[in-house]
Amino acid sequence: MTRLRRSPERIRLPRGFSFSALAAGIKASGRPDLALVEASVGAAAAALFTSNRVVAAPLEVDRASLLASGGRVRAVVVNSGNANCATGPKGRKACERICREAAKLLGVRAEEVFPSSTGIIGVPLPAQKIIKKLPELIAGKMPSQRGALAFARAIMTTDSRPKLASARFRAGSKQVTLLGIAKGSGMIHPKLATMLVYLFTDVSASPRELQQLLQDACDPTLNSMSVDGDTSTNDTVLLLASGQSGARIRDRRVRKKFAHALLAVCQSLAEQIVSDGEGVEHVIRLFVEQARSREEGLQVARAIAHSALVKTAWAGADPNWGRILAAVGSSGVPIDPTGVKIFIGNQMVCRHGTACSFDQERAHRALAQPVCDIRLQLRRGASAVRFLTTDLTAEYVRINADYST
Amino acid sequence: MTRLRRSPERIRLPRGFSFSALAAGIKASGRPDLALVEASVGAAAAALFTSNRVVAAPLEVDRASLLASGGRVRAVVVNSGNANCATGPKGRKACERICREAAKLLGVRAEEVFPSSTGIIGVPLPAQKIIKKLPELIAGKMPSQRGALAFARAIMTTDSRPKLASARFRAGSKQVTLLGIAKGSGMIHPKLATMLVYLFTDVSASPRELQQLLQDACDPTLNSMSVDGDTSTNDTVLLLASGQSGARIRDRRVRKKFAHALLAVCQSLAEQIVSDGEGVEHVIRLFVEQARSREEGLQVARAIAHSALVKTAWAGADPNWGRILAAVGSSGVPIDPTGVKIFIGNQMVCRHGTACSFDQERAHRALAQPVCDIRLQLRRGASAVRFLTTDLTAEYVRINADYST
């Protein structure tokens, strides 16, 4: 694979889910900013949330509701344009009110409504605007590709394109489908989960089974990427299973195929998020090998992916391996520099922690591609991690320096 | 103080030191790149080095030499344009050869020569160019302000101006002088010491006494700043004491006055380095208060100073306190967001972890100044730290994205 999947592939719909979206006037632009998913017969749910100590109000509500409902979800209500974070007790109350109103209209319990918000931090959520639009939102729900795409567009903030991925497999006479929808472009440095990611499937599984599958699929994908090193306060990954396919996760073959499909969908969404990162011109796939543990490999990958000097060199397609080595040296992992090898593209550029002769022009050309592989070998153990990251461009600064408040 | 000291003040020279500089052809630009300090009767020395695991060759030589000489230095030889880092055993041998040649010409022992290098990482040091110029370098030494300024200019890399600070005090009939010279503009995120900083004094002290004084003065100054979050492989702070003033550090009054002067000089150099940071338009003085310990306060300050989103908001003078709060939340310190207060300039902008009413335009104007104070209160303890940092501008990206290798 030398290209990352940038545009949605064919969207396959799992049974049991309807989608809807509209503009409620939260975004100043007037673009769609309110979205709904209804699981008509309900769904078993598993979720991962941000590790940031500052947690948005909807995440507090989500945690409490999943506990109260025993991991059952009937609807997801998402607004973009406002993160409902650092909004105090009023923010939590606004979120709970929206859930109650949606539950009433849908004829379900409030704790079966899963709320999400994304956008600016610290501004009160205009709950009334959302509540006023709920009847229209619910009336518009469709179990169709058009509905899913409308949902994907309405949850966007600085994203330049909607992000969807799907997979389908057969299990005997049953057909299982998995659909993932994500948003995210800046503040991407997840430590537990990333931004807003929704995964829908018609497999039959308990919340507990789903939770383990979700964790396993996210660790090497949505948890192994960084655009700007900033961990969001609203990161959420939600996996909903309607059971409508009739295929049960307890069947070992179903479980294996489902785990594979889940990993592929999460990987595609991770690639779509990173390649649509704010101002990104080059995506870098870091492979940190010969680490003592997976944690250690991630620590090194994050140090590289968090170095302003390394990321700006990538923006210039500069094969400056010295900056990469310096970032590894300050990662906190007690590496021996003389054991380190670095490869750019398919060329070794550093061995024994020092330069080896290599074709500079070829390394420059490899880095000038939209996607480039950089491989490190630490000579400390047998663990390897794959980590997706990006360059840091003047465009990123322009996007984020706009006087927006 | 509302302005930072950007240009050298009047330079005061301690007795016992001569300076020299010239162009040896290491920098492609032909600018001065080789510099010498001679302590004519020798000096007691204390030094701090980088905490990066990747350590440049001259730092390895420095550590070994200080041990061998018992903390005595007769000369400092610095080249810019090449860091002599990640250059393997050849890099160390090149450095040792330069020290031996300099020692022979000066009539001292090789371990009394303290070498430093700064510039690009991973390129072999052209030792022969340096050795050829040593006789001319030594012949040109002057115990004068002109010499000190020439030294300060020759150690510059991406710095736009030389950085010097000095202090003088009386101790009875004796007069003690302290002169500091620094370079540094990018890769500024010291954890033990920062870039190249040389401090010269004529006080009389042992290496051990100097080491404690140096550590105490650097912790709140040169160790409490960050431009880009990247820790250099060549960070060095060296303090040399010739004893020529006759004032002894064992005298408690001398010690107190000297510690005060050392702190002031280190603070001035830290401010000069940060305000000359690559692409910097705004310097931010962070005050993190009510932390449980100094370490915890620093951890929070570094997380803020390392956030691309916070730093780009500062570039746009955007009083986006939500990004600051999110950076605090992901700092690793178990803060309670509802206990956090944030002030921009002299206005509170966040209380109980949420917005309080404030004048946005006034906060914007405060951030638009060359220097702005941002104060955080964590409600966790009684420790406070002061930390100097900067915005992240498109110009920083341009400087570092140039395809330089």
C-alpha cells in the first residue's frame, strides 16, 4: 500500500440503523451541525473515551448512561460547532436536557441516548437551538447510504472531507456488516481513543465482548496516530451492535472475521483522519522496531511525532535524520544511540547512531511523496509498533492562529 | 518589567579571561565560526549538560576532562556550524585532537581545554580546518569587551543577535564581576541545561561550590524555558571562576551577592534566548501557581509550552483559554479542572475550569504585545514556577522546513 485511502469507499450499511442530519444554527457558517443515529431495536454498546483530565460534558453523561443502561444504546445525538467542554454544571445540564427531549420523542429512556459534541471549547452549548430541531431531525431518519453520508458531513469541524469505512463478511448463511464514521483533523494525539468515531454493526454481541474487541482494534490504529500532539477533551469511539445479522460473536469464526473487519475499518479511519490533518502535506508511517515493549515503541514514536523540528523538516521533505535521532534521545526511553538504525523510504540513513552513506536525493524524493515510511530499529527487544503521523506546515499555523474567539 | 532585555547591556569583564574569534570556513556563509576563551591563570569550573540520551562528542570529552583535571579549565574552544553529534568514534577522536593541539599551543594539559560544538547534527566535524586556524585564534586573544563580543558572535547559529549579560558587586574592598555569554534560538527545551552558555567570573571558589550555585541559578532560569519543545544534544552551561578578584565565595556575604548576580545574569540570558527564538513574535511568561510541587508546576508549564494548538493561538493573539485548559488536562498531572483559574494579562478568563465573563478585546490586546503574562492557579498546593516560552509562527516552520542537507 503506497497510498492512503482518502475518499470514502463504497459504503455498506449494517441492518438496524437509521441516520439523519440537518443545520441547527450552531455553526456560524450555516452548515449541517446536528446528527442522529437511531438503532431501531437497540444495540449493545462499547465505548472508549479521552484520557484528558479535562473531559467534556457529553462524555460524563455517556459514562453515566452506559452504566445505567447496562451498555444499551437506542440513539446517538451529535452536534458539531461546540464541544460543550469547560462549560461547568450548566453544560452537563444542557446535555442531559437534550437527551431527555430526544428520548421522549423517540419513546426510549434518556440513558439510552448517547450524546456527543465537537467544536470550540469553553462556549455555552445553545441547547435550545438543538431541542427545537429534534422533531425534524428524527422525522428525517433514513436507513440509507445517503443518511450515513449526511451524518458523516454534519459531524465535521475543520475536516475537509467526510470519513467513512465499511467491511462485510459471510458467516455461514449470515452476512455481517460493519460501518465506521469518524471526524477529526486537529487536536489529534489520542491516548485512549480519538475524536469522534462511530462504528455500527449488525453482529450479535454483548457489551463486554464488544469492549474487548474495540480495545484490541483501536490500540494499533486510532490509538497509534498523532497530527499535532494535542489530546482532545472530547475523544470518543463508540461501537454499536444491533444483532440484526443473526451472526453471533460467540461463534469463534464470526469473532475472528469480525475482529479482522473491525481492525481494517479502524485502520482506514485512522488513515483518513491523519491524511486530512490540518495543513498536512505529508503523512509519515513510522515503524518503531526492536523496542523492549509495545509501550516503549509508542513512547519513541510519540516523541518523534511530537517534535516540531522533525515535523517541520518533513514539511520541507528534508531527510534530516539527526533531528529524528535527537527526538529519540529525549523520549525518556534509555536507548543506546550506537544501537539505533534509521531508514527513510527503503534506504538506511543512520547506523550505529551515526550517518551511513546514502543517496540524499533519493531520500528527499521519498519524503516528497504524499506518504513516506520511516523505520527505526532500537536494538533493545522484539516489539514493533506502527504509528501514523504528519508534517507540520505553515498552513497548520495559519489555520490555528486565526483570531477565532 | 514589561519588556525583555533584547540587546546586550553594557558588558563588564571579569579579571583573568581573554577572548578571540575568527572564521575557519565551517559555516558555508563564511561568518565567524571558531571562538576561544583563555583563563590565563586557570579557573575552577562547574558545568551542566543536556539530559538527551543522544550526546554530542564534545560533551563526552568535557565530562571526562573535568573529571581528569579535578574541575580546572584553562581554555574553552567552541565551533559553530557543526554540532559534532551522531558522528561516532571518529567525532570523538576529532574533538580530542583539537583539544590536544590547542593545549600544546597554549602550554597546558589537554584535559584543561573545554570543547563545545553547535550546528548541524550527523555531519563529520572538519577538524583540520579548525586545527589550521588555532595559532591565529590564540594569537588574537584580547581581555576586552571587543573580544567578548566577537566570541558571542562566533558561537551564533540561527541566532539573530549575540547574547550577553553581566553583573558587578562590591564585597568589602573587592570588586566581583560576572559575565555570561549564550547562544540558542531553536531546539530550546532544556531539561538540564540549555544550548551553549558560558559564565565567567573572578570570584574565588571551588568547583564543588560553583556546581551548587550553578544548579540553583539555572533551575528557575535556563531550565525553565522552551521555544519548540526539542531538547538539544549539545546543551551546555559552563561556569568558570578565575579567583582574580580576591573575593572568596566562602564569605557568606560574597556568596549571597554572587548567587543573586548569577541568577540575574542567567535570567537575562534566558530572556534573550527565548525572545530571539526562531520565528518568535510573542514571548509568553507562564506563571503556574498552587502546584503541589515545583516539578508538578514545571510539568504543567511544559505541557502548555509544548502544545502546538496553544502556541499557534498565541501567534494569532487569540485568548483561547480552552486550548490552555486542554493542555493542562493532558499534562499527566491529576488536576481537578473545576479548581483551575487562568489569567491572561491581568484579567481572569477561566474560573472553576469554565469561562468567566471577561473583556475579549482587552485579552487580545494583551496577547498582541511582544511579551504577555499568563497565570494559572491549580488549587493543589503552594508551589509556583515561572516559565518562559513563545508562540509558534509560520516563520518557525519556514526556517526549519528549508531543505538543508
